[in-house]
Amino acid sequence: MRTRFRAAAAILLSAVLSPAARLTPPAERAFTDYTAAIEARLARQHARPDTYVTTAWAAAPGNVHIEPVNGGTWQIRGGLLHHWRAAALVPGATAGDLLTLLRDYDHLASFYAPEMVSSRKLSGGDADATIAIRFRKQAIITVVLDTEFETRSALSGNAGYSFSRSTHVWQVDQPGSPRERRRPEGADDGYLWRLNSYWSFQKRPDGLLMECEAVSLSRDVPAGLGWLILPIVESLPRASLEFTMSATRKALAAGSQRRPHDAHAN
């Protein structure tokens, strides 16, 4: 019964999302302005050791705490903005350990499968790089996305940060088949048009406290269909961030990350 329901829901969802949504300049500007304000706030936060990681959560080892920012999802002209924040404490891990993992650009998929299918560095060094990632997002239907990000990261003593800003997002049709193709950027089903991630982390006596803020942009919900589509569109950013934090904590706790280079170089 559940399988039949999911199949029917997938058919209905595909039907109501046609024709393709369009990424508009107002929606893209709203995302750019919003993330610029976040980056300005993080610059001030990282300027002081006592505010480098500002979470007030009592992060217990082994747990991931996640919460919405500004309600998690809200409407803008031409789309929806999503902002979620998560935190976790990893005993025994260091800021260098996490930076090593986040900079292992060619092997990120080994830590973040099955959501991340593949990853590779396109250009740059360790601190500033352009990377390509293929994602597979699973909800009622499966969506495959090819993405490119500009990354920046640094370590200072027992604290560090890593930012990734999306520059391209393509939805992929028939992935893995001879007929695989990318849809035109910004003219697709609109599950994800932009995604920025902001990591802040600091070694403390009880372990490494790490925060991640994920901000994304997706299509708006067609009029009258919010009851069907909005729960799916809203759940994807939260579930993705929760998975990312849990996978990161697990990799650090197990000491499984590779160390291909010196993560202590700024």
C-alpha cells in the first residue's frame, strides 16, 4: 500500500510541477542579499574568539541539534528561501580534523553518500577552490543535481570556518543512462536553485563544537497546491542538513577522514 501511494504521489507531483519553473532575477537577488547579510554577521562573529561559535544549545556528544532560522522557509518574489542551522559536539576531534575532511574535495562522496554521488576539485588550492558535486535528493521522487561551488576555508588556532557558495545548479534528467542530459539552468522543477553552506567550528575542552548554516533557494508553490508540494519542498533542506551534520560527526568520531594535505595552512 505504501509503495502504491508513493508511486501515485510521484506521478501527481511530476504533473503539477510541469511546465518547468523559472529562476527569476528578483528571486536570485533576494538570495544574494540575504546570504550577504549572513556573511557580514559571520565575519563579525569570527573576529572574536569568544563568539566564534555562538550556539547556546547544550550539544550532547553523539547528537545533532537542528533548528529553523526565520521560520525555516518563507516566500519571496519568485521563490522560497530556506535557512536552517545545526550543531553537534564531537569529543576528541579538532578543528584541523574537520577542515581536513571538508577540504578533501575529491573524496567528499565517501563521507556523504548516498546524498552525494560524486565530487571533484575543478580549480584552486585548499583554502580557495572551485568544486563540482553531483547530488541525489530523495523525497517522494528522486532528483539528481549537478552543482558547482566556490569554497573558502581557514584555520586559526583551535577554530576555523568553511564557506561554500553555489555558482551553478543543473537538474539532470535520466542520470546514468545514455540519454542523460542537464536541463537549462534555472528552468527545471525548481527543487534547488541555489545552496550556500557556512561552517563555523571551535575546539573546546569537551570536544569540537561545529555549526553549519544552510541557505537555499527553491521554486514557489503553485497556487492551490501548497498542501501537496510545500511539505516536500520544506522538508528537503532540513533533512539534507541533518544528514550532512550526522555524516560529518560520524566521520570525525570514527577518524575515517583521509588527510591528503596539511589542513593547518590558511
